[in-house]
Amino acid sequence: MGIARNSIEDLKKRTKISDFILSTTTGKLRGSKGMALCPFHGEKTASMSFTDVENLFHCFGCKEGGDVFKYVQEINNIEFQDAVEFVADNYGFKLSYTDAGQNEDFKKYQSKMNIISEYFIETMESKASKKAIDYLKSRGFDISDIKKYAVSFIDSDLEKFKKYCKNNEINNQDLKRLGFMSSNDNFLFKNRVLFPILNIRTEIVAFGGRALDDFGPKYLNSSESLLYKKNKNLYFTKDFISSIKKKGYVFLVEGYFDVLALNKLGYSNVVSPSGTALTTQQLEVLSRYTKKILLCFDNDEAGLVATERVVELRNQVGSKLEIHCLNLPVQYKDLSELFENNPESFKDVLKDNFDLFEFLLDKFLSKDKDKQRIFDYFQKLSKHLSPLELDVSLDLLSKKINTPKDILKKELNFQSKNETKKYDSSPASKSISAHLIFQDIVTADILRNKFYLDEQVSEILNMSDEFSKIINDLKKNGDKDNQYTNISYTPEQYSESISRLYLHFANLKIDKLIDEFESSQNKDFSLLQSVEDIKKKIEIYQSTL
């Protein structure tokens, strides 16, 4: 569900970006163009240019830029669709949606979710919640914290809850669609402390529940619903967006209590995968707000495995991410335990952070000194590194195990050749770079369809001269080595390949266009318009993953 593209374009024609810029910062408009103090970084001399003709802005200081919707989005810390709706409200413009019926469904079920959350809050404020409150206090959270973070409670009296739902016209089908009941009518939550899972608009879309007894799993999430997608949503508090804008980076932690612990320590720029394994889609969401991530998963084997997986996942994200890891003292299993026992030490932990790759290598070296096993571990991780990252990592390994870099390179090449011989038929073995795997799948499909190019494929080829050349060469010479014709894939894999390939090339194209704009003497705002057009499509492709 989204706003119809033609409706967005119609709205844009009726707006003036100056209306929003001059109401939020100091500036001057001369005709249709103006200069203003950039609100996105501190400055005394105006460096932000804007024009009402193209409805674009660009800051020559911090490089922030875009159209009227992007300005409203950034200044208010809201999502793109919310920004469009905000602008429409200011002009009294009625938007059209791609699926009006679905939009109404979202509104209806969001309202029902809000009603249910009120019940949980009321239960937390009743005598029935004493055990839950005592438990939270034992974890370092008082009544004011409980209210601030909207932590609530569902007791064992489901009849009372069912009556409440009936009185508010919420039936079992509604509860299933909202993720509270299973298909066989079993209620998922009972006698649990509840953590509200928010969307970016800070609306409650689901809950995570921590059991207060030994019945069932310790942690349990709402099932997927109309409002909640486990592979995309993250757990954070309502101050997350404003905090991440201010800090410029995000903490990525494992559990609900880790999030709340950091909030208590003054860091609201923190998220967790909300009780599920981290996904590429969740990293994509984070990359919209920052490219800097401080990772701190649990101090156990499972946490280490999850950290190793991030090495692989980050290369599947359209944006380049800078990821460092916090090194928790060995006596604490996670951040929440550190908070409960020694919160003052967090400042020292924060200083003690390492590059993701170095962190993992050091962890392995702390428990194994055998050079061959160390190298084998290095090789496993290095498969997910770019050539430059690999070179830097070889320098690091060379110092850590006191072995010349040339020797390590030869060993790596030797191992790689053996693997190539063993797995030559696998598309995944052809390249270290993840995007090349997706490129191979799309190439294979183009060959299968005798070079018929649909709109999506054409867009991708237009953004990459290198990829376009590969296709043109194949068209002239064919696939003589059966390099692509032997590749097999499912429709789902092809669909994902299209999305990820577009995201990869789109981000490279954006960087190129911005560089072109900034290096030109006569600023061509049409280049920035192209950037914004690409960004809008990026959002569409991200939503498919």
C-alpha cells in the first residue's frame, strides 16, 4: 500500500519548497531561487541553495539535498510517505492511494491495535501486575521507566481480555490478523511482560513478550500480521529517530532489555532485531538513517555466530555500512547484565570498539593459536569482503599471527583455486562480491528470454556501463563457455536478484550524479532531480525484500 505516483507528482507541482524552508530556518528568496542557513548542520553563513521551479534544495556544506518531500522528511524525522501526507495536509490536497481498500484496512487495524495496547497498559497499572513490576525492578527499571517505554503486561486471565475485546468490537479474526492468535485459536501471550514494537511513525504494530513463568518459550513475538513484518521491523523506543539523527550512528543489540538498558544510559539510538535473527531487510532499514553501526550481540557462542553472519549480510545491503563491535567484559553475558551490575563501566566499553572483522579475528585468536585453523577461519570470513577490504584484512592478519603478507596471499590464492575446481558449477563461487551473484542470475534470465529486456532490467542496465557491456558482448558472441546457461534459479531468487542489483547500482549512480553536480561550475539541478527519482525507486525496491 502506498500513494499513487501520479498523485505525488500532482502534489509536487502545487508546492513551493520555499514555504517549508523559510518556515524552518533563516533564508532569503530572490525570485524563484534562494539561499538559507542549513538546518542539518551548524553554520553561520548560508550554504543551502533552493529553487521553487524544480522544488529542490542542496547544501554545499553537509551535502544534504533533495526535493520538497525529502526536506520535509528530514526536518521532521519522518518516513517518505508521511512527508508526502504532511505536505498534502498543508495544501489541503487529497492524495490517491494505490490500494485505497488496503489503506483503509491498515487504518482500521492500527486503531484496533491501539485499543488492545490500552488494555495491556491498564493491566500493568492494576494489582495483577505486581509480579511483572517486581521483575522489572530487579532488572533496574522503575515505575517511571515502565511508563516512559510503554512496557506493559498481560496476565493469565484471558476471559477478562476477551470480554474487553468484545466490548470494543474486536473479534477472533481481528486478533489473528493482528498477530495475537494462532490459526488454531491459541492466544500467544499469557502472563508476560510486553514490549511494544513500533514502526517508524512510532505506532505500535506488534509486541514482544517475556514470560514470567517457565511455561513456553522465554521470549515470544507477535506473529506476522497486516501491520508487522518480522524480517523488516526492529525494536526501538519512540525517541529513536531523533536520537539517531543527533548521534549519527546506531547501536545494534540483541534483546529488548539491551535496548532499554542503553536508553537508561542516555542512548536512544539503539535497536534490536526484535527477537529474531538479523536480516538484510532490517539492515536496509537502518541504512536509511545512518551508515555507522556499533554492534553488540550477546557474549556467548550464539552471539558470536550472529556477529559472523553480519559480515555476510552487510554486502547484501545497497549502501556501504561501517560496522564496529563493542567488546563486552567477559563477566557479562549481555549489555543488560552490564547495566544491572556496573552501568558506569559502559563509557569504557564504548571506547573499546573494533572494526567488525578485527573483532571476530581477535575473538578466534583468544581461544585458538594454531596458524592453519586461524587462516581457515580468516578465509571463511574473507569470502564476504571486497578486494580492498581483503587487502587491509591481510595486513591485519599478517601482524596478528606474525606471518608475511605475501605468504598469506599465496595461501589464499592456493585455497581459492582448489575451491574453484571443486565448486566451479556454483554461481556463488564466481565472485567474492555478493552483487555479482545476483548479476549472474539476471544475466542467465536475459539469455533464457533471448535478450528481451523488461522495464526493470532496462533500468538496471542503464545504470551500469559494465553490466550493459557484458550483455552486449553476449548478444554478439553468445555464451560460449556455458557460463550463464548452466545457472539454475527459482522465480523468488530472480525477483530478489532484480531488487538487490538495482539497489547496488542505484547507490553507485547516486554517488556519481552528486559528484557531477558538485564538480560542475553551473549547478544543474536536474542532476539532483535524477537523484531523487532514483531514491524513490530505491524505496520501492527495498519494500520488496
